[in-house]
Amino acid sequence: MADELRAPAERRVGVVNTSRSPHARLRSVPLAAVKLGDGFWRPRLQANAGVGMPTFYRDMESHGVVDNLRRLSGRKQVDYQNGGYASESDLYKWLEAVGYVLQSGEAPELRALAEATIDDIAAAQGEDGYLYARTAVGGDPNYERFSRLQDSHELYCAGHLMQAGVAYWRATGDAELLGVATRFADYLCETFGPRKLETADGHPEAELALVELYRATGERRYLDLAGFFLTQRQSVEDLSPIAERQALAGHAVRSGYLCSGGTDWYLETGDAAMLENLERLWQELVAGKIYLTGGVGARFAGESFGEPYELPNARAYAETCAAIAHAMWAWRMLLATGEAQYADWLETILYNGFLSGVSLDGGEYFYMNPLTAGGGYARQPWFGCNCCPPNIHRTLASLPGYLFTTSEEGLWVHLYDACEALVTLPDHTSVRVEVRTKYPWKGRVEIVVTPAVATEFTLFLRIPAWAEGARVEMQREPSTGETPVPPGEYLPLHRRWAPGDVVRLEMPLPVRLTESHPRVVENRCAVALQRGPLVYCLEGTDNPTDSLPDLALTAVEGDPEGGFGAEAQSLLLRGVTILRGPGMSVCAPGAAGEHTPLYRPWRSGPPVAHHPLTVTAIPYYAWGNRGSDELEVWIPVTEGAAATAVSRTLTQHHEEDHGH
């Protein structure tokens, strides 16, 4: 890893740089310090950098996103192409993603494309630092700056420009885009604040970006401006400042970004009231306003939260950007507190509600992520409002930065994937860490710890909340004994570590049948299937029925896994583990519409007959990759003799497959 160590120390920092944050419990680890191996995430990052990002850039060019900036500079005489108020933010998110890709040493061919684009952006900036592509174009030459913040997204775009400038500078040392961002930020500091323009930014994003710009430059005025925006009432939705907000409401993406900015503010200032309210809002989120997949946003109207337990399946908005925003918030809360609950939800979002947003080949995207679909809904390469694809790009590209952190006590492992990392502890001890695992398909994780010299510190291993019965063994020491390690916590392993020490974590991966709170009305008498961090779903292609709503699961008495078993399928959906178990169709094929009345007296018997069959489930993130199809996450469950019959059939097939 010698090449990664050549960058100056001030640029070798994590995605959220808490290396000098006085109130951070955890210190982030540089992206360049972590190299993914032959595991779950590396193929997805390769598809992102090799397919998704180049293709999306070409689409931005063809839709005039870059030309809108070239028009401002006079470099190109073209009509303004209306890509929405925030189209240039898509370009900035893409550049931020390039910065992360380059920090990881991947896809260097993206650099030339990025540098040409940065030159166009710099040429478009006004002498006073202002930059917004929609002004003075498209029939709006008299637009007054910041006059329509409720819908203009000027400061939202500025925030993404700042994040792009910081990420690209950290990757390359090239400060041109960072200079554009700081000039705009300086102009904002002159324009907004007490006794100046006193208003919120419309669509939150500038808050967290200004804090990161402060971390990169040391300019206190950027942190102060972030704090000013955080104290303003969100006039678009008539919502209180985040430190005073009583409940999560309104636009889910805006809320997630605002809470992220509030957490960043706490990390730098120690504002205890801010953290206390953020912790309370987080508990409200996970108690009744987040989907099992980590999706957020129940309503199409306003892309917004609903009431507690209002979590419809077919009409779930669950925008991909909202999942990302809440993963960002979870990460910052983890950095602030070191509490495993935030890492658990971060993992849930990444493997499910986020990852479903991109196709397996990396080139098509979901804007919304429903939990029930009747067919006809498919990923697309481009949207009229195109915020989600580049948000996916930057999240995937930054993912190596979320695996590890450090603290005064030692090294923390948050997410498990095959990788190698070279981490520097606070006492400047260099530690090489190799993680060997097939997670999430298998529950065995082997960690090889090699400090430069034998040294004493604590290794914190996250034991996921679902990992009942997890056990840890350490080389040169006996196992932890008969008592399993507690799930939902970090297991501290303190010792004097010698080069080559090995820790083995074994996490059982049974199939889990999950039910929701009874107030989630749509899910009553239904269960969802989970295994490890993955939520599973039924897709029409895999199940022998006219319609997925005809299916029900038939619980096997005394079997907590419901009669389900896991099967590795190396050729299906680029390699997945599927689940098979007992179910039934409540309608004979083709008969439901012909013989069953729409309404009838209760308990008058089954519609036609219950027909036993085998139910097949795939990971939720993989649905919709074989064409538009039906989808079900929550499946009705019943008990009956059919379960035993189907379970016996499955056992017979399993024995035949293994030559017994």
C-alpha cells in the first residue's frame, strides 16, 4: 500500500473527516487505506466506476447539463436545456464520486474527463463567486439571486459543489474545483447570516457541505454559516429548525441531509442540545417511520414521511436518495456516539433499500423502491429529476471509507467484506488488517491483525443485532466459552497484538421470519424473510402461480425458520443465495376470476382450494434485473397440513441434490 501513503496527511482522511473533530467518538479512516478484495462489494464498485459513471456522464452531455455551464462562460452558444432546478448538482455529485474513485486508486481514466469538466465549471463562475446555471438563461434573464430558495436549489447545488471540490482535492491535490467552491462559499458568507439575508437554504445540503469545507480549509466562517442555516426555519415546508423539531416530517431527503448537517455541527461544536434532539428523532425514525429495507419516505405527496406506522408497500416512495441521506445520517451518528444501532441500520440500508436502486450491471436505476409491485415498474438509465443515479455513484465509490474507524482505544470494524486495510492508530502505530469472508452469504469472518510492532489496543467487532449465537475465537487464546457474544453491540477485544494474530467471528445465518408492528396495517398476518443483513422478496419469475398475491407461506410447526432453507446459486443474478420453503396458492390457476365472488360471507371456506407449492425468494436488492416483474416482500402466512407436505418434498429434493 506504499502508493496510497504518498498523499499529504491533510488529504488522507475519511469521507467525513473527523480526524480533528473534538466531539467525535470515532475517527474516520481514509478511503485510500482500504482495498476491497474478492467479496460482495468490489464487483459493484467496479460496475459503478466502469459502466455506471461513464455512461451517466455521456447522458449528462447529451441532455445539456454541462452545456448549460458552458453557455454561462460563452464557450458554447446553445439554448438552455431545462434539466430541472438541480441539474448541475448531478454533475457535482458525479465529480465527487470521481474523487472517491481516484482516492481508492480505481478507474484513472475518469480523471481526464473530470479535469476538462472542472475547467468548464471554473470558467462559468462569476467574478464575485456566484455560480448557478439556471440564472440569466432559459428566458429568465432578470432572475434575482436567492429570491426563490423555496424551489430554486441554488444553495443545494452550492453544497454539492463544495463536497465535489473537497473530494477531488483530497484525491489528486488539484485545488481548482476546491477554489471554485471556496469562492462561492465566501460569497455566501457575505450574503447570508445575522443582519444579512436571514433565511434557510430551501433544500438542505449546504449545511453538511459547509462543515466539510471547514474541515478541509480550517476557515471558521464556513462552520458558522452552517450553524446559521441550521437555526433557520425551513420555510418551504414550514418546519422548525432541526434542533427544535418534535418529529420527522416533510420531504425525506431534505430531512436526512438536514439531520446529517446537524450531526456534523455537533461533531465540531459539542452542541449537546442538538445531539439530544437528533438522538430522539432517530429513535422516532426506527420506531415507526422506516421500512424493513431501510427505505424512508411513505408518501408520494411531497416525497415525504407519513405518520408513525404509515408504511404502505405498493405506494412506498422510499426514494433511493432518501435511503442514502439516512445512511449518511447513520454514519455521522455512529461517529458521534460509537453506538452499534447506527451501524446496524447503515448496513441494512446499504444492502437493501440503497442497493436495490441500481441494476446489477451498474447502468440503470430506481428512483422509488416499493415493497410490492404488480409488474410494469423497471429501472431506467435517466430521469427527468436525475438526483438518484449520481448519488448512487458517490455512495458506492465512497463505501470503502465506512468499513473501519479508530478511536483512542483502538480499531473498530463496522462492516464485513473481504478487504485489506492499512490503518494508523492515534498513537501512530501502523496496523495492517486483512479480512477474509464471504459475507453476507456466509457468516464466517476471519480477521488477520498485523501491527508494525507488537502493541496493546482494543479491536472492536460489531456483532449485528440479528446475529444471535455469534461466537468469537482468538488465536493463542481459548474461545469466549459457552456464552455467545451479545448481538447488537461492539465486542471489545483488548490485548497485546502481535503480527499475524487471527480473530474468527462465526455468525449463524438462519432464515428469519419477521413480522411488523400490528399498527402497520398492510402487513398484518404477513411476514418478511431475512437472512443475515439481507431482506428477501418473491419475484414472479421464480414462483409457480398466476399472481404473487395468490401466494401464502405455510408455517411448519416447531420450525423457527418456517421450513425455509438457503441454497447458493452461483449463476443466478451474478451469484446469490436464494431461500426455498413451503407455501400455497390460495387460487387454482386461472380460476380466481371465474369462480370466486368479489365478496362473500366470512369463514365460508377457501376461495377454491389451497394448493401446496414451493416458494422461492431472492435478495430484495436483486429484484427487477430479469425484466419488469411482480414483487412481494411481505407475504401472508398461515398454518396447515400443506406445510408438512411441502416440507417433506423439499427435504426429499435436498437429499436427491446431495446424492443421499
